[in-house]
Amino acid sequence: MSAVAVVTAKHFSEAKQRMADSLDLELRRELVEAMLADVLEAVCDARMIDTTVVVTGEPAAAALAESFGAELVPDPGGIGHSAAALLGIDRALDLGAETVILLPGDCPLLEPRELDHLLTGVPSPFVTVVPDRHGTGTNSLVLSPPGAIEPSFGEGSCRRHLGLAREAGVPGVTEEVDGLALDLDTPADIVALTTRLAAGPGGARRTASVLGI
């Protein structure tokens, strides 16, 4: 199986606007960059992933992608998460991928073994939806083949992605993944992440450093 990981990353200055009251712009930029680096480290250490593609228009994110040996797909900006993911899927298809896993750049607790588990024995066609910690959004999609459905991220996307799979006649399931459940969008998410990181040593070392843990 040829599997490509697609990681999307916004311009750092535009990311995490809902945290503006809690974190100043410079700290938000540092946090977003640290989270992306932690995600890329996990992706690049996963045995089941053949190629990593980073879709971004952020120069610092592009430099990170290069440092981790990932391919860069330019994001013209303002196109949204789903459209950026489609750019990555197009590149995965160009590379001959049989399976694609769509990942955000803000789930720093992600571990390589979790990715390997998600990608082991994936049939085709098949869709795996990884929900956020609230059970309503989607933090990751495994698509086999890469064009099994068109991603539609945003509010209520977990149910929406399962519906798209049914409409396409593709088997689809949800699978909870601890390291992909917690993405950082709100101050409450920072509290939850800080609590997790403070509970014991583990991954997300760059993110933990920015948060002073």
C-alpha cells in the first residue's frame, strides 16, 4: 500500500484567532509553528507513510516541511481547509497513492504508532473518520482510494463525512485516536493540552516548551 500524508497549515499570523484574547500574536505564531513541527515529526516517524505533503502558503511552515523532507504544495491562501486538503489529495494522486491520510497541523499529541494503526490493513474503498474530542468535528480522514469522498471539514463534519461515504457507496467508520482528538482552537483547548502535557513526560516536546511545561 502506498500511503501519503497530507498536512495542511494556515499562515501563522491568521491561525488561532479565537485565542487572541489569551495569547498575543507572537506567542500564537510560536505555538502554531511548534505544533506543526511536532505533527511533522510524528508523521515522518510513522512506518506506514511513504510520502508527506504539506499544503501551505506560510514561509515558515514551508521551511519546516523542507527540514522534515516533506513535499510542499503551495496554498494560494483564503481557500479554506477542505480546498487545501484537495490540493494535497491531487498531489497524492499524482504520486500514485493508494491511500491518503489528511491531518491538521495542530494536533501535537499525535504519535507515529497511532498513524501506523490507522493505516494498517485499510481496504479499498474505505473511509475512516477520526473525530475531535467533542465527537462532532473531523480531525483526520483516511481515504482509500484518495478520491473516495471529497473532504468537507467544519462544524458537524464527522457526521457529514460519514454521510458522504454512504452516498458514494463506500464503507465508512469512525475511529477515536487519542493523539488526534485534541486540536487547539480555543483557550479551553490550551487548558486541556497543558493538563495533558503536565501529567507526564511524552511527545509534543516543542509545543510543551512554548507553553512553559
